Amino acid sequence: MKFLLIVGLVALAMVVGVGMYVTNFTAYMGNNPTTCNNCHVMDAVYEGWYHGGHKQWAVCNDCHTPHDLIPKYIVKAESGYHHVSAFILGEIPDAIRAKQSQKDIVQENCIRCHTETVSNILDSSMEFDRYCVECHRSAAHGERGVSILPYQHTEEYK
């Protein structure tokens, strides 16, 4: 019985190991934006970011994941699970819509990078009751549109 358990665990470890190697799993642990563009759904978003104003300042994880180590990888794992599930089940949406938790993370990161601007807003009579992207939708990814020629750069990001 012990032998079968050991053989089963070794076989499972081999399947997981081969799966991680074939999918280049470690790339998803890093910050390179081309990894986020592995799915066609991200073409227009990636292209908008690449040609947009935030490219020189931020990569995908800077806006879309928490900056603390453990929460960052929890969010990456949840996103990865949802993406893999959608791919396996063939339920890939034409456009990915942010969940409430993702909107909150993006908002926190906008405030983190733009603290001085937010402070000026809070000091003014202007209300601060909306998400930044409601008014600044095109700031990070440029104008919305459909990508007809997906582009992936080869620059390395830390």
C-alpha cells in the first residue's frame, strides 16, 4: 500500500513538474508585461499600455496587484486560476471585466503612486467618492479600441 502511495505521489509530482515546465510557469511569477499578453484577450490592453503614458513608470503588477509580497502572490494565484479555468472550459470572454476586489487594488495603487495629487483633491472642495479610472480610464492603457496587430516587445522588466 505504501509503495502505491509513493508511486502515485511521484507520478503526480512529475505531471505537475512537466505542466509547470511546458507552461513556463515561472514567467507568471515575475513582472514582465509580455507574460500578461499571452492571451489574445489582452492584446488591445497590452498594446494600449505599451504605447500609453504609464509604460515608462509602471508594469502590469504595479497597478493590478498589491505591493506586499504575500497578498501579491495570492492575487496572482487567484487570477491565474480564473484564467486557466476559462481557457480549459472554453469560456474566454471577449473582454475581461474587473471584479470589485480588482477595482479596489487598482484604486489603492493609483493613490499610492499619486499621493500628492490625491492629497490636493482631498484638500479641495472636489469630492473623492469615485474610482480614479472612472475619469482617467485611458491614463494607463491609452484610448480604448480593438487591436488588429498584437505586438509583444522583448524588453526585460525586473
